Amino acid sequence: MTPVITLRPTVPASRKPVPPGDGGGGGAPVRAVRGALRHAAPALLGYLAVRAIGLLVLARWTHLKGHGVWPALATSWDSRWYLEIADRGYQAHLGTLLDDNNLAFFPFYPALIKAVAAVTPGSRASVGLVIAVVCSLLAAWGIFAVGDRLHGRRTGTVLAVLWGAQPVALVQWMGYTESLFTALTAWALYAVLDGRWYAAGALAVAAGLTRPTGIAVAAAVTVAALLSAARGGGRTPLLAALLAPVGWFGYIGWVALRLGRWDGYFAVQKLWRNEWDGGTRTLRELRDHLVYGRDPQLFLAMVSLVLLGSLFLYVLCLADRQPAALLVFAGALLLVVLGSGGVYFPRARFLLPGFPLLLPVAVAVARARPHVAALVLGVAAVTSAWLGGYMLMVWPGPP
């Protein structure tokens, strides 16, 4: 029998959130999912409300600019790369042009677009956007489940709402991979907390096929599984530890075979100006945008503040002694994002899946008086909505 790790359970076993697709046969899994969905309803409704505010602000902004909401969300920037992969597949050669090789983009999201579009009406761009929105709800549900498991329903609800009110949260409803990746991450971490090692390993594989930062999910599941095995958890955690990195290493290996060189994927990333420098570029950019910038750009200043705030929040997470899986994931994600010498402006977006960093804030807001909590969440929602519109309608580059 798979061991169960119990960390301050706050709801009866019959109402524990269940990862989608996990469970036995018959009608019991359906009833369990329905019960978990009812339990998560306040979090999902709160998340939808926050994102609806963002969508309304964007709609007004696009109207004033003479643009459409759908193209801005479904076919902007990186969305086009994923749609091209879904249409034509991957390139077979490395090439020499900068920012021009689609092997930099992991395959799960475009494969999902292609598969769903084959059996549904509408364009692949519309399918990709619908997938992102649906996955954002699954992500909010999983984030709630983690927060509820650790600190109770109120904290889980606040955590999901805060995730939807981040400065660049509009990306969650764009044709990008952040929502899919966060959903896989949240349920993988929940599966670890609940001792569901097969589900954790499988979700880590899928996350590893979705984004380069999938290695952080694999590391979190692997470390937690090895710790469980060391405590006498049996062979199942060991199997999960072996399974978790397969998706990420599988894609890296496939690119190496396709290009005929062992460092194929990293050569592709070099053409996208992404190389590991241990954080030198990050420190230089922080200094330029927050200290010495004569004409600071709002979007880059916001990115810089998100990076510094994330580091501070991680220190609080360490002080709170969060479960190992959450600390490893958030730490590895920060290490990858901050240690990269690549482009600077998308780094706030790269940190969107790092919801464990928001746990200390969620706990504090959940414990605050209702009017204080409402004020904090309201300000966060409005700020996120305005910054989202600014990001797409004013900032000249990708989010």
C-alpha cells in the first residue's frame, strides 16, 4: 500500500481534493471529484472574478487602441510559435539565425492543441486559447488544494486568488504554456503531499514536456520521493523518483538526436540568447532598472520588483519550513530563472508557476480581518488588470 504523508489535514477524507484522473473504478472517483470541486468553489469563483476584471480592462484597452481581444490573447508573440509547431512540426536543423529555431519550445502544449483541434471545430488558435483557460482553472483548483491541505480552506482560496492577481497574470488566459504548466505542477505537488507517487511521477513527466522549467518539478518530486523512501516508504516512491525527470530529459535527448549533437537543445537556446551565467546578467539588469536607469521603463521595473519580491518570499518560505517538495520546486525555479543570462523581460512570466512563493502572503491575508483581506485582494486584482492591459497594449515586446 502506498504510504500517505499527512500534513495538517483540514478537511475530512471524503472531501479531500483529488487530482483529475486519479482514483479507482466505479462512481466513487466521480463523486470524490464533485465533492472536491464543491469544496474548491469559492477559490475558483474568486479566481474567475479576478481574471474577469483583467479581461474587461483589456477589452476596453483594445477597443481604445483599435485592436481585438481575441488576437491579443490567442495569436500574440510566443503563441504563434506553438501554433506553427502544431501545424508543421519541428525544424530539423540548427541554423544560424537568432530567435528563429522552434526546437526551443517544448512539445506538450502544441501536441495538445493539434490533438484537440483534430476532433473539435474552430481554429487551432481558438483551441489553444480554450486549453489555456481551462488549464488555468485546473491550476487554480490545484493551487487551492495545496493551500487547503497545508493551512485550510480560507488560505487555499486566498492562494488561488493571489495567483490570479499577479502582475502578469493575464498570460494565464493567453495561448501560452504557463497555465498548463502550473496545473501540472500544482497537482504534482499535491500528489506528493498526499503520497500518490504514481500520479506525482506522471504529472512531473508531463510538466517536463511542457516547459524548460519542468526540471524544477522533476527535482521536487524526486527529492520528496527519495526522502519518503528513506523513511521506509517502500519501492513506489523510488519508482516515482526515477520516472519524474523522464519527460524533461526525454525532450532534451530527442533534440540532441534530431540535430546530431549531444548539446543540441543548449545550442538552440544559445541562438535564443539564453545561456547560464549564474545570475550575472540578472544583477546587472536589476541595477540598471532600479538604481541607475535614467529613463526607467515601467514594465522592466515591474519585472525587477517581481524578481526581488520572489527572493524575499522564498526566504519566508524557508522560515515557514514548507514541505520539501514545495521548497525544492520554488528554489529550483528561482535558480533557473535568476541564473539565466538570457532575455530579461519575460522573467516575471517565467515565475508565474511559482505559487508556493505566495503561501506566506496567503496565510497572512487569510488570518487578517475580512475588510483588510478584501482590500488587499481587491488592490491586487485591479493592479494586475491594469498591468496586464499595459503589458499587451503599451509594452512593445513580448510578455
